[in-house]
Amino acid sequence: MTPLTLAWSTGYGIVGLVILILDIIALVSVLGGRGSVGHKLLWTLLVILLPLLGMILYFAIGRSAADA
């Protein structure tokens, strides 16, 4: 493994770890929010099935003012 390959693989690992941590934060926020069961189920499935896009959409448009 060349040094450049090792650097790229380490960088992708760190990015994956950051996305995982932010997804966990999003899921805790969804499940701890005041939304209905259907609302929580929809956002939970979206974050789990589409980790990066689901997390971005939840933090951009999914959180209510009461949950922020």
C-alpha cells in the first residue's frame, strides 16, 4: 500500500465516522422529539436508509421549532 493510498483510505474512514456520529445524533433527536409516531418512523427510516442525505434533510427541514 502506497502512502497516498493509505492517506486516502484514512480520510474516507474519518468522513465515514463523522457521518455515523451525525446520523446517531439525528436519530436521537428524531426519537426524542415531540413529533407523532408516523413522523418519527418516517425520519428514522430516511436517516437509516439514506444516511448522508437523510441526516442533511432532517437537520435542514425536519426539525420543528420546539425541538431545536
